Amino acid sequence: MLNLKVSSNLCSTVVRVSLASSCSELAKKLYAVTGVPEKDMKLVFELPMGAKKTYLKEFAELDKKIGEEFPDGVVEVSVTDVNENSIVNMLAHEFENENACENRDNDGVGFQLSEEDYASRGDTVLGWKKREKLGAFNPELHEKLHAERQKQKSAAGGLKLNERCSVRTGGVGGEGGVSQLERRGWLRYIGPIEEGLVDDIWCGVEFDEPLGKNNGTFKGKTYFGPVKPLYGAFVKPTNVETGPQFTPLLDDELSLSDGDEL
């Protein structure tokens, strides 16, 4: 499973996505969150290393699993409605107009509604999101997100910083299409990696081999190291174990050899 950040003209949220689910299933989930029909979607996926992949309408028709289409994972997706006359675009246009204060007094000075007045109106983007239970107004999504954050927080509490660690994440293949790929290294950081998302806990890992995604830096900010390129990564606490048993095999062999030479 991965936490995929979803953004559109009308919402910004996080959804849980299984690597074993199909592209069609993800497209349906994005429609439920953003209101943009699959046939009108332009999707821009941001990958872990900063690269991007763009799809115009055809993503829902791909006969692939998420883990197959994005073997290195995916961080964020931006959803755009290419139908200029859709209700989503009309609502987005209304939202832009309200933010730009299109209502003006006789002197041409713009004004804005107070948050209380805006929230009380039923014909706004906010009202639409409340009625459709989208984004922050989706109680099921909110409960799942809260439960996931508590799960990650609990897992992080059992880890020890600057200790040897094992990282197991999902990959393509194996039983049910998903296997657990193991990498070893050092746990160098525990905490949030994005401003405004202090409840989202991540683990910064320095790997023994270049099997990571970065050098300990995320969006221009260094959280550990910096280490050598591709030796660092940020993973969820539930994918990490710490302990002396995770010493690299080569180190084990060296320690045995040293012990035999007195």
C-alpha cells in the first residue's frame, strides 16, 4: 500500500492505493475524490525521483496493475478535467472568481466574504464538497487516514534511531502479485517531511547499497546526511525494523575472520 497525494482544482487529499490494484480501479477512485470522469482526466503523476508521467484519458484503459506501471512507486497525482464545460470546471471557475473578489463596490474596491458567510452558502465549491462528502468532508476517508496515522505513529515508537535496520516494501511478483523486497541500512531520521503534515511520520534510511531514491533530501530540505546519491530514502515506519541482527552479510563475514585472527 502507498499513500498517494491527490490534487485537483477542487480538492487536495491523500488516498490509500494498493500496488496490486489496476489502473482502472485507481481511475475510479480518483473520480470519486475529484469528480472528474475517467474519460475527461488528464493525469500527471510525480514519481519518487521527481520525474513525471502524463496520461490523457487513456489511463483508465491500461491493462496493468499500479505496481507494474509504476515499479518505483508514485508520490502524487494531479487531476485536470479536459472538458471545459464540465460541472467541475464550472465550480472551479466560480471558486476562482470568488477568490478574486469579482464583486466590487461603486469605488471599484474588491471585497471578500467572511469565512462564516462563505461556509453558510450552499451554492459554492465548499457547499458542493460538503454535499458530495469530498476531501476533508469524507468521513470514511478521514477515519481511515486517522487510523493509518496512528498505526504509523505506533510503529515509529518501536524503532531506534541510528541503529541497523531492515526495510521491506511491496514489489511486483510473488503471491498475489506483490512480494516483499528487503533492503538494509541505517535508520537516520524519524518524523514528518512536509510542512503542514506534521502527523505524517516517515523514516529516513541510509541504505548499504544504492537502492534508494535520494540522498537524505526531500524537496530541497536535508533531513539526514546528505548521503551519497540513491543511498537514501523515506519510507513508512510499518515497513522498517531495527536491530543488531540486520548487519550486512559482508560485515558478518569480516567479524568472523577478525575473531579467528588473534
